[in-house]
Amino acid sequence: MRAMTSSDVARDALQGLALGDAFGERWFPLFRSPQEAFESIRERRTPAESPWHWTDDTAMALSVYGVLTAHGAVHQELLAEAFGVTYLADVGRGYGHGMHRLLPRLAERPAGWRTEARGLFGGEGSLGNGAAMRVAPLGAWFCEDLEEAAEQAVFSAEVTHARPEGVAGAVAVAVAAALAARSRNRPAPSGAELLAEVAGRTPAGPVRDGLRTAAGLPADTEPWRAADVLGNGSRIRAGDTVPFALWSAAWHLDSLTDALWTTAEGLGDVDTTCAITGGTVAARTGLAGVPTAWLTRREPLPDWVEQA
């Protein structure tokens, strides 16, 4: 058996991210009421609809993975172009308001990403969770060098997110995915240990503060209660999204299925929190142990992913 490459591990993270994204999307009010969703999740009743379509989380992660497989590192202008071209090819993936403004401009003039990203939201730039939701494959790719994983996460985030909170969210998820990937074929670190290390490598601000709070929450905390404390993405900010998603991942590093059920129970921006959790855990587990029904219902990724 050949040794796994950076591309292999990153592909596992991408597959887990896409599964979490598509699974989480099933729980939005568009498909069922919050109470019905919560009861179904608590009882672990798998959504019967098919297919489970993935969203902008996966679409943008595919661009990140594509740039890495082609160039071995983030090249910001190329990533900007990939984001823009992917958006124009399929605008109906649930992109946020800021990306509807930004990405067509990047497709037209990718070299202008610095000015365009900083021009969002009244000239303040985005502090949202978009850079975090797509970055787990990058963290897995650079798992042998945590400093490089963090630096490349910054590069990937800056293309769309100019505010420090949005960048910090990407750093935290990349480092968590890198640590998960490094733990393959070894006992997993405790959730508290992983969260503490991620917090220590995350820039100061709301994301790091939330991670430190998450590290102090016991493993047996009810997921809905953890989401109340840490946030569930409803505010569409990295600091309101990343700590809970990584708390779920950190305490379920050996079971992608359990991790996703746990994250979904927090409700909120479920596709994004589940994408972050799924990408992080799958960097360690791949898709092992996931129910066959989930894999057959999830919309497949493009053919090129397996060939990259």
C-alpha cells in the first residue's frame, strides 16, 4: 500500500467537508421547522430526501483544493480567479450577500482582490465564516508544518475576508484540521488538548476567546447548550461559528458520523458548522464508518477531484 500524500489527506478532508455541508443543509427551515429538526436530530433520524446538495461551502473548498493540487500552495490571484469562475458557473449554491457582490468582480479582474475584498461592508471588509468553512482541506494538506498551515490559511482567507476575525477563523480551522490529520493511526488527543493548541495558534480576538471557552466545556456538555455558550453561526461571524464547530470536532475525532450529529444539534448555520466539523474530523478518519445511505444521497464531487 502506498503512503498517503498531501493530496490524499486533503481530499479526505474535502470529502468530509462536502458531506457535512450537504448533511447540514438538510436541517434548515426551508426543509422543516426548527422544532422538527431538533427532534429528528436528537433521535438521529436521517433525512430521507435525495440528493443532498452541497452549497457554497463546498464550491469554495473545491477552488482551494484545486489551487493546491495545481500549485502546491495558495496563489492569491489564482484563488481569486477560481472563486470567481466557480461562482459564475453556478450562482445558486447559497452564497452570502457579500460574495454575490465580490465574486463576479474577481472573475473579471482577479488581480483586484485586495481592493475588492476590503471594499465590502462599507469599506470594513468581511468578518464572516466563509474563509473558515472552506479551509479544512488546506489544513490537512499542510499538516506536517503547523506554522505553514496557519500562514497558508491567512493567504486563502485574505482573498475574500479583510477583517481579522474572518482571517482568524480560517487559521483556527486549518490548524485543527492539520492536527487531526497528524493524529492519523495514533490515539486522538483529548478535545480539550486539541482546542487549547488551536487557540494558542489563533490570532487574538473573538475566535481565540471562543476556542478557549470551548476548551473548558466538558465532553458531555449537551450540544445545544454548547451552542448557546459558543454560538452556532446564526450571526454569520467567524467568532460565532468556529468555536462550536471545532468543539464538536475535537470531542468526536474518531467518528465523523457522531461529530456531524452533534454539530447539527446546535442548529443555526448548520451547513457551515457541519462543513467545518466534517472537514476537520475527516482529515483524520476519511469517510470510514459513515452510513452508506449518507454517501449515496450526498451530491457527488466533480470527477476531477479523484484524479487530482
